[in-house]
Amino acid sequence: AQKITQTQPGMFVQEKEAVTLDCTYDTSDQSYGLFWYKQPSSGEMIFLIYQGSYDEQNATEGRYSLNFQKARKSANLVISASQLGDSAMYFCAMREGVNFNKFYFGSGTKLNVKP
Amino acid sequence: DAGVTQSPTHLIKTRGQQVTLRCSPKSGHDTVSWYQQALGQGPQFIFQYYEEEERQRGNFPDRFSGHQFPNYSSELNVNALLLGDSALYLCASSFDESSYEQYFGPGTRLTVT
């Protein structure tokens, strides 16, 4: 089974609107971490937000928030007030295992922000 | 404060050859992980190095090997290159092996012809 599933290959959003990027995960570990990264066309991977499996509150970082639903094993990224510079690939990822040293990425969602 | 650096930026090799990619971690970081990202896909974890030892390995053949030096920099070696090894190779560093946050380098684009 896929460890990380991102079912939206591509998404369009109007500038200044909010958008939700979906992510589901599969693990039998009790302790794990969930991440979102942004990858512009230049290729570098930019860390956006982190959610630990024991964190009760949803993580937020500026315009980014992570909608963590543990029972559903979902970790959706919400970007509020989209900007043109948000156009990029977005990857959901998970760390699990002893010392958190098993790391898995999803296949990504290409977000296009329209002016 | 220098971030993660990788060299070279681009590389073209022929099938059957060997290649070495290099990574210097962010200052203060002692753990380095390597990823392979094929075109249009998410990164795949290759292995992680901490205290000069390979701590964890993804589903990659033995043709992929690595090394970490006392200054925490790292090399990724790939032997007997295949066309399918063409990808962006990303290096990421973290404060220690259990630290959740990783900082990625710009990557090395390897093309195998």
C-alpha cells in the first residue's frame, strides 16, 4: 500500500482565494510526523509545515495550516489567500520508524494560481 | 549561514559508468539524507547517514552507496549507471537523526545516456 497518497495531480485556484490540497497516509506506528513541502520549478524543496502525531492542535504557519484528522489518516494542507508565487508542486510527506528515519513522499500536486 | 550545498549542479553520464555526488549539510547539522526524484514524481528516500554510518536505507539496490565524512559532508555513489537512474538527486540535512525538520539542497540533475 502507498504510504502517502495525493489524489490531485493538478489544482487551479484564483488569486486571493483559499485552496485545500489533499493528503492521506498509511502507518501502523503510533508516533510519526507529517510534512508539507513546496517545490518551485527551480527544484529546491521548501519546508512549509509540520504536524506530529501526538499534536492535538492543527499546525499553522502563516498562510499555511494543516488539517489533521488522525482517525481518517488525512493531513490536508490549506493555503489561505493564494498568491501568484504559490504556483508550484506541493508534496505531502511522512516520517516514521525508530528515530523517525523512514521518510516517504507523495506524488505531489501541481498548484496553479490564476490572476 | 550557508544552507545545504550540492555539487555538481548538472551531470551527464553514459550507461555503465560510475558517478559521485557531493553534499555539504547546513551549519550545525550532523545528519544527511539522500533522495532520488524522477521527473514528475515525488522524492524517494535512498539512505540516511549519521555519525558516519548508514542508519536507514530505502528500497534501492547496492549500486547506490554512500559515505559521510567527519565534517558531516556526504557523498552518494552510483555504480553501473542505468538509464533509469536519470533523476534529480536531493540531499537533505537535519540537526540530528531524530530531528523532524530537514533542509534540502538545490539538487544534482543526473542524466544517463
